[in-house]
Amino acid sequence: MLNKRRSFGLAGVLAGLAAGAVAISGLATPSTVKATPAASTGLRWAPCDDPKNPGAECATLSVPVDWARPDGPKFGLALARRTATGPGERVGSLVFGPGGPGDSGVERVVSGIGRFSPEVRGRFDIVSFDPRGVGRSSPVTCSGELLAKRPSPVMKDQADFDATLVYNARLREDCRTRTGPVFDHLDTGQTVRDLEAIRVALGEPKLTFHGSSYGTMLGGQYAETYPTKIRAMVLESVMDHSVPTTGRLLHDQGAAAQDSFDEFVKWCAGDAGCALSGRDVRAVWKGLLAQAGRGELEHPQKPGTRISSIDLVNMIAFRAFYKPDYAGFAQTLAKMERAAPLPARPTSLSPLPPALPVFCADWRLPVRNHAEYASLVRRMDKVAPDLPYLLPIRGVASCLGSPTANPQHRLQVRGTPPILLANAVHDPATGYPWAVSVARQLGPKGVLLTYEGAGHGTATDGPCMENTVDRYLTDLRVPPRGTRCPAVAS
């Protein structure tokens, strides 16, 4: 599970990894979705099957595989809730939109909801769900043997590019066959309709919603589609789905990640407690990357196994910036540097997340040939020189050849109540400029709450952030525009 106050997003982009047979590529042909979810007879809640974490209730909501055909085949959408701890003060249900893509909202609720304050837990039933294709909601399933053959994102020539296209097509067909019809309908446009069906089934006249990271795309597009059905909406660590091109997406995410690395270097230079204090941190890091590239570096969390340079960047550094855990990251680097090199040997990459097909369906990222791909890699290396082959470029490689059902667009939102956005100035995955952009797209109704510190998912970082968000959710008190909250120690 993730840190109780963080939600990985794509941003996390793809950083929430999963083991086993999972799908990672492909998506559906575009379709127009116009149907409005019909009223439900209600949900049948029962205790979730998890004796280690009592108190949560689970239910299943039947929804169409394709909302453009509401009378067509259905599948079960998994939900979980924890009822308000102060029933006398209950406001209603708060629906949490998980990040990823690929995070399980059910698991979030079942294993505990510490990311929400006592005030919010006392006043709301906390409800979440596994988005279609995730967890218990008709999960994407693929051949483990085929997944293990995934080509490296380090493509040397056109032949490598062509081989990746062939592999992606083969994997999409395998995943489609094993997953079933829902595989072709995993985009956020479909999930918007699922969210509205959840609101109807809960019996809430209007939706109270908190979306984190990739869940902010869901919230923004829900506001676009059902503006008058919102009571309150928090968008935390904000994705900007208006980014028009592949190059721009990679530039923005590379800049955000590099900014976090720079903040780490700055912290280490000014804190005597840093395990690399007094050292040239970038030189140490560069040496470890080279060692990992030769297959000589031991995985810090898996003794006796090697870690690739790509995983060192994405699974060790990038994840450390989410909390952020600068001290722990420095200790990890110092420990790896002291360790004796392993005999050089090729390394394999960690698997990509189970819901990468959602990303492929939501982003049109055309790359026509190896020359264009190599240009994108060079551009990202220039923007993020300390973090080669960040996960976004790996995501682009895995989506090559995939159709897009829900391509990028600027939000067109009219008729909503005020919507509260929350973002750290130094967010490694959803950079602060994205939050500024989305607030502008929301117009007069978009109110940005700025956290002056670092991290991904900061709505409960310190009393200023927590109290401001709580007052908005519980009492609909909107903070003044330009409100900024000071950083707090991690």
C-alpha cells in the first residue's frame, strides 16, 4: 500500500507497480458517450472480507461495459465504504477518486483511510471504488509470459521501434482476449459515467468528491459533464489533461521530477544530517547510475538481486520524492555506494502498472518513427538530466500504436460551485504549473490552494492545508484566492 497521505498518479505516472499477470498496453476505438446513468435501487453493503481490517463495508454496482450502449452488457464495479464516525454530525458520502491510473479505491478504504482527517471521517461516509479494469472491477489480465518479453524503452534504431509496435499489438490482443469486453472501454470518459452512477446509487442529491492525482482528471471531466450535480470537489495534485502534445507532456513531467531532484540536492547541501553531507551528490548519483547500467548494482530492497538504471531512477528516486523522504533516499544512496559491486550481468525492468491501458486511452501521444522517439528521449534528457528514462517515456513506448478514446482537451466547465485545487510547489509528478493551468480552465470557480513545500498529495500536510480543505468539504467555506500554506517537516 501507499503512504497513508499519498496517492500515486500518473504522474505517479505509472509508478504504482503491480506484480503478476497484468495488462499494460492498448485501448479502444473512440466512441461518443452520451448516456446518463439511471437511478439505482440502492447498494447492498456487507462487511468486506478482510478480518485484519474490520469495519469497512463492500458492495458491487452493475454498470454498462460501454455507456454509449447503456442497455448492453454489464459488469460489476467494486465499492467500499467506512461510515461516518460521528453519525449525529453526518453531512453525507464523500467519494474518493483514486490515482494511478491503477490504484484501488477499495483497498484504500478497507486498509484504512488515514489520508482523511478525523473531522472529515466524522462527518462523511468515506466511499471509494476500483475503477473499471482495476482490482475487483473486471481487472485487466494478460499473459505473464508475454509481459516478461516487453521490449526495453531504450530503442537504438527503427528496427527496435518496429518491434515495439508489433509487440504492443500482440499484447493488446492478448489482454483483450483475457480481460473481456471492458478492455475496450477503460478511458476516463467512461469512468465519469461510473462516478455519476455511484452518486445515484448512494442516494446523494449532489456529489462530494475528493480526487487525487489521476483522480483529478476524473473530477475535472465529471465537472464538465455533470456541473450541477456537484456539492463540493477537491482536486489534489492536479493532472492537466489539456497538455496538447507528446513532447509537451514529457517536458512538463520531466521538469517536475528534475525540480524534486534539485530540491533533494539543495536539502542535502544544507542539512548536516544528510547521509551524503559534504559530498557531490550529483556525482554520487551519476556513479550509481553507471554501475546500475553495467548490471553491477544491488537492489536496495532485494538483497542479492540487481537493479537496472531505469528502475533506480523510477522506483527508488522518483518514489522517494513523493513523500518526500530526502533523508531515507540519501541513506539508500550511501548504502548502495558502500556495497561491493556485483558481477556485471544484464538486468530486467520492473513490470508496468495494471491500468496502463487507461493512460493509453486517455492520451493521444503519436510517435511516427524512431527518429521522433529518439528526439523525445533527447528532449526529456535535457529537461531532466539527472533522471534518464523517466516513467513517462516508458509509458509512451508502451502506448505506441494504441487508439485513444478520450484525447486531451481543455476543460469546458460551466455551472459548478467553487472547486478547490490543492498542489505543492515542488510536486514530482503533477508539477505546480499544471494546477495553475487547470484552475484557469475552471475559470472563476477554480480556487487554488498552494502548499509551499514538496510532495505528491499534500492536502493533509500541516494544519493550514488540512483545516482549509476540511472547512471547504464540511461547511463549503472557500478559502480566499491566493491562499498559501507553509511547508511542514516530513
